[in-house]
Amino acid sequence: MTKLAMQQAPPPATPRRFLLSASLWGVVAGMLLAVDGGTAFASRWGGATLALVHALALGVLGNAMFGSLLQFLPVAAGARVRGGRPAAWLLHALLNAGALLLVLALRQPALLSPHWGGLLLVAAFVLLVALVLPGLAGAAGQALLRWGIGCALAGGLVAALLGFSLALAVAGTWRLPLLPLTDAHAGWGVLGWVLALLVAVARVVMPMFQGVAAVPARLQAGWQLALYALLLAALIMALCGESAPALRMGAGLLVLAVALGGLLAQLRAPKLRRAPLTYFWMTGFAALAAAACALLVGGEANQVLAGMLALAIGLPLLVTGMQLEISAFLGWIELQRHCGRGVRLPGVQLLLPTRDKAIVLVLHWLSALALLAATAHPALARLAGSALLLAHAAGFVALCGVDWRRTRFIRGLKEQG
């Protein structure tokens, strides 16, 4: 099991800023769905749909992945992150300003060109790579973990560049094959960046927090190789203006392999920890498996269903579970640094009780059911949006609860002293 180097953790406020922003973007996504209703499910090319997709992909998943990396790399991978607080502030500003401008442009294309948001997002990914890649390359050991994270960073940068190129094409600056490149952009973003990063860190997270055995190194390396070979083939064909059903089938099979592999690893674990994080991931894997099946079946309606299962249910469940765990550790690290030695600190589970995590989990389950119902009956979309909003709002409140308990403990020490 990987040994955590807590002394190398960044200032807790740095990753916390991203984690809180992820939950707030979930609230925004719920608001968008509640306002737009069934039009968000009508077509994958509609403005309401694209705005919702990017609010989830960039706002929720983007902030969660950025913040988690800034915490995970120095603590679990032994990789130093450059730049300190000023660079982290700039990274947060670029990501969230870019996401906001892009979502606004996609929802109201007559008011704003999407290339402004795309430019800021490219800058955010370039900065992230510049901050973490040198330390990742110079770290010792855990080669598969470091390669997996490095490839995911490259995947995120490619996705950002493709998105910016598409924005310029929509604005009339470039002439590009829009439909094939849009599929390639989605593949590099969802699979090459988000899912690949989750697979890489799961090698540490699942054994450490869930009691699950690590995936055999050769199997994980083979999956990564197949994924990026597929994405490169999709990109080359898209640049030639072609799209092949075999690439969609390959993507579906790779996602299905991750989802079923994760579920199987949990079910076979001899000492599986019956904690909310385990159920967050179990449900997330199940949703990803369903998304993969919808993608394999094909068709416009099933592609919308696959996107909803992956971006609104499956992947947010995986990252929300980790958000809660990371936030509790951040609160404990901050207490340790503030109080020093000789003070008995509350445990991590007291800073974010299991009850609070369970409430967030149940609300995400209810949101998932509402989203599935809305996919079949678009008249329920506004109800699903409200459920999505409530689930992420509960997550935000739970994250803030860590700070409240930490502050209360420090205040109690001062009163005793």
C-alpha cells in the first residue's frame, strides 16, 4: 500500500478551493436543467445540452480533478507541484472563468463567441501541465501511476486544444470537419482525461480507502495503451473528415472493461469496507457500465443516454465520493499544522461524519433516478434538475461542515487556554 507523505501536502486551502467550486458547478448544472427542461435531452447538438454537458465536464469534473491532483501528487505520488499559492490561484481562475464563458456562449451563442472561453481553458490545461509534469517526471518509483497521470494530463490538453479549434470553426475562423472532431474532442476529454485519470489514481485509492486489491499492472497498462491507440486513431480519422463506428464500439468496450473490472474488484475484496465511499464508487461503476452499453447499442437517443449516465451520474459519483474523503483529510491536516504536537486532534471521521456522507450519497441516488426518468419522459427534466441541484448543494454543505468543525475545535482550544 502507498504510504502518504502528509508533510508534503500543499496548503489545504489550495485544493479545497477547487473541491468547493466543483460542488457549486453541480448546483449550476442543476439550475440549467431545471430552467431548460426537456430541451436539454432533445439532441446532443442543442445549445441547452452543450451548456449542461460542459458545466458538468469542466465545472464539476474539471475542478474536482484539478484540485485532487494538487493534493494527490505530492502526498501519494511524491511529485512536487510548482508555483505555490499564486499559481494555484491563477489555475483556478483560468479554469472557472473559461468554463463560465464557454457555458454562457454555448447557451446564448448570439451574445458571446465560444472561443474566448476555449482560449482560457487551453491556458488552464497548459498551466496545469507546466505545474505538475516536471515533478511527476522527476519523482521516483510508481512508474505505472506516474505514466497514467502523465498520459491523462496530455489527454486533457488535447481535449482543450480540440475544443478551442471547434470554437474557432464555429466562429468561422477555421474550416474543420465539425461532427467527427466533436466526437474526438468528447473522447479525449471524457476518456483520455477524466476516466484515464480516475483509473490511474484508483490504483492507490481503492486499496487504501476501500480494501480492494490493486489491478494487475500489465492489465492496467494494456488498457491504457489500447485507450490512447483508439483515441489517436479517432483523432486522425476526424482530421480526415471521417468517423468509424468501430471507434465508438472500441470506446464502449474500454469503458465497460473499467466499470465491470471495478465492480468485480469490489465484490471479490475479502475485507471490503462498508463505507459511503465504497457505495459512491460501486454506483458510479454501475452507471458507467450502463453508459457503455448504451454507447455500444448506438443511435442518437442512446448517445444522449450514455452521456447523461456518464457525465451526470457515473463520473460525478466517483469524484464526489473522493471529494468528501479528501476534504476531511484537508481539515485534519490544517488542524495538525495549526495546533502542532501535543494536542489530541479529532479523527478524520469526526470532521466529516459518515452520516453526512450517507446523506449526500442518498441524494445523488435520488438524483440519478430522476435523471433516468427524465431521459424517458422529458416532462420530468425540471424535477431532475432540482434533484441534481439538491444533491450537489448537499455535497457543498458537507464540505463546508469540515471547516465549521475545524473552526469550532480551534475555538474550544483557545477558550480552554
